[in-house]
Amino acid sequence: MEAKNRVRSGQSWRGVSWALAAALVGCAAPRTPPATAAPAPTEAPPAPPTAEAPPAPAPASTFVAPLANPVSVQSPVTDVAGLVERLKPTVVNITTSQVTRMNPHEGMPFFPPFHGQERRSKSLGTGFIVDPSGMIVTNAHVVQGADDIRVRLADDREFDAKVIGKDSKLDLALLKLENASGLAAAVMGDSDGLRVGDWVIAIGNPFGLGHTVTLGITSAKGRSIGAGPYDDFIQTDASINPGNSGGPLFNLKGEIVGIPTAIRQNAQGIGFAVPVNALKEVLPQLRDKGGVRRGKLGVRIQPLTAELAQGLGLPKARGALVSNIEPNSASSRAGVQQGDVITQVNGLDVPHADDLPRMVARHQPGAKIKVSLVRAGKPLQLDVVLDPLLDEPDDESPSPASPSRPGPESTSRLGIQIDDAPSGNGARVRVVSPTSIAAGQLAPGDVIVEINKSPVQNAADAMKRTENIAPGQVLLLKVRRGTEHRFVALKVK
């Protein structure tokens, strides 16, 4: 999976010798780690964005709109250097530290308990100013577990910061600088309007090299990398490295369009950023509540492939196929059923299954949404009052089924071997041929409970239903795996 090959671009940068870090920045290596990770810039401090006097700090209880004191231009520019000079004051370097205890006797049962020696480890990241009162946005993983957060501005001023809001699902955090004034806030743009091929600028703190500027293009949009339920990343070839996490990705208007958060391990020129529109949706809750409350529909969904669409009698593969309904959930109360295809939420199309969780999560618990779906080929609209989305453990994986009888039946048309399900209803898959049409779709232990929307009683029943299937016809199977159900479409050869 791609998720296994990506790492957070702001993962703790530890274990690199400080001598090497000093060599990179061109100064002598200290014997002990310096108090901050980013070197002091050699250039003169950049000019303020306007000739006006810096604004007075806002009261702690007041949150100025993110577009206050913007640092932007009216149209795209070709003078990247001039634009960067104006944008640098909105970008900050972040150094976090965490105290850990080392136990040399860990795992040795014959030694008495040993509290160990305290060790302070450091990690690096980036952020950007969204409000002149001292509000900073960064990635949640940059400040995860931090005991101390230190922020350095482009003019070399340093401030302590504290976390006032965090959203682990989007990997975003909101910080507040203490006693800060005279700050320049960045402008947040529209990531939906960003096009593949548009130029973007990243400014960050890679490997402690503060306010490093890289330029590239938008390589792709809507990338899913297995980071979570709301994957919708911007891919860019602007160079992103550990330490860039949480920083800004600007367009050539000087507007933030993304927040770099992950890179593809062992690859060059492949970085991923959270779209800024996702940040704009949750920023008020991070500020006011310290976290994000999201609505929950209470369904399990799966992508709608062309074969599944054909088996369900749909003209095209668009929407999210409902494979399971959670008991006593918002969807069950509203009348959503297994096999329904959700096509719209509040009148907005659901192009793919991955889009549905993001569309529902934009609404808070208790909100009423209109869900348009297709059931048995007929359109239907339901009103759903959303439940609160809570952090839940991973789904329970199915345990291997024990054989109920020797000598499994064979369904040669599908390339699988089956026998009666131990529960007494359905046909259990025993063997899947690696060259069959079921390879990658079915697995040993799966129980086929429906074929073409009709219940399957046992293995003999399943055999009978698959004997006279013409080549090119699609079989729509409803399969139980563990405690969950899913739909599988197999096109007979």
C-alpha cells in the first residue's frame, strides 16, 4: 500500500549529529544541541508588508479574522523573489522538545525497577501565522507529545507557544504565541480553485534550515495515501523534507493553498499537502472548542466499481455503496439499507466513495442532511439527523473459520471451493484459485449470503445459482467477512 511508503514530512528529526547540522548551515558544531533548531538568517530582516505601523496585539479573548493584515498581491507574479520577501514574515520555524526516560534494564527480568535517566529530545517543524494576535497553524504531529514549543519568526524573534486546538484526523493544530505583537498574517486562498500544473511555493524549516524556499507545480489533487478517513491531499513536486511539516504552500498570488504534511519515502519530488479549504472548515472549532466535532452517518461503504454498477443495474459507477448499517445509528433510524448507493448529500454529487466521509464530516452532530440514494434502481431521498463521530478502534478482523465438514463443494465457474456456512445460512469460501475471477475479491472464510440479491441457503444453493451463468454476465454477491458485510461483483468469463 502506498501508505506504507510515506512518512510525515515533519517527523522527529533525531539522530543526525549536530556537527553535520552545523556543517550544513556553515557554522561551527556546538558540543550540545542549541536551544533552537533553525540557524539565524544571514540576510537582513525582510521589510514589513506595509509602511504602516504594526498593529497592536488583539486581546487574548478576541480572534481576528484570518484574512486580517493580508500579505498578498492582486495577480500572479513572475517575480518570485519579490513575492517570497513579502511572504517570509508570515512563516515560522517550530522547535519542540520532549522529556523521555531511558531504562538500560528494560526487558531484563532479573534487574529491579530502574527509573532511568531523563533525556530531552527535539523535533522540528514549520507553521504560519493566521492572525496577528499570535495564532499559528501547523501539523498536529509536529507538536504531538511536546513538553515545550518554541517558535522563531523570520525577524529572529522567539516566542513560547501553547496548543489551543488539535485535529488528529486532518493532522492540524492551532497554536497561540505568548506576548507576541507586530505579526503579519497570511492569506488563505481557495484550494478548490487550484489546478494541476499551477505553480506553488513552499517555505519551511527542512532539517533545521529555516525559511527554505522551494518552487514546484501542483502534481495532482484529491490524492488518497492511506493517512486517514479524510484523505484528499494535494500532491506537489516542490521539494518537501522532514521539518517542512505544517508550513504553507503558496500559489503565485501569495495565498496559502495547502499545508505540507507527508512525503513519499524513497522518492524525489513527491510531497503531499492538506488543502487549505479543509483548514478553513475546522479553524473556528479549533479556536473556540480546542477540537473538532463531526457528524456521523453510521454506515460502512465501499467503492462502486463498473462491475458493481452493472450488477446493481446502474448506468454508471458513481456514488458510495452501503455495505453495512450500524445498529441504532443515524442511517438506520432514517431508513438507509444495505445495497443502497448514496449519490448526493444536500444536493451535492458524491463522485466516489472516498468523498462521502468528507462531505458528511463537514456537518456537526445533530445537523439534518438530505441524502439522495438509489435503491433497486429507483431514486430515493432521506432526511438524516447526524450522530456525533467518536474515535473508535479498528474493525475486528475475522477469525479463520474451522471446517464444518470435509470435502468442500467446488464452483468451477467462479474458481472457488465452498461448503455450508457454520451458522447454517450461506456458503463459506474454503479455497480461492489465484487465477480465478474471484482472486482478490473473495478470501477463505468469507460467507456468501446473497447472489444477485437473493438469499443463499447453503453451498448446494450457491452451486445451483452459478451453473448457467452466461459469459459476460455479472454476479452480484453479498459477502459476510467477520461481522461486516460487503458487495462483490464478479464478471463471468
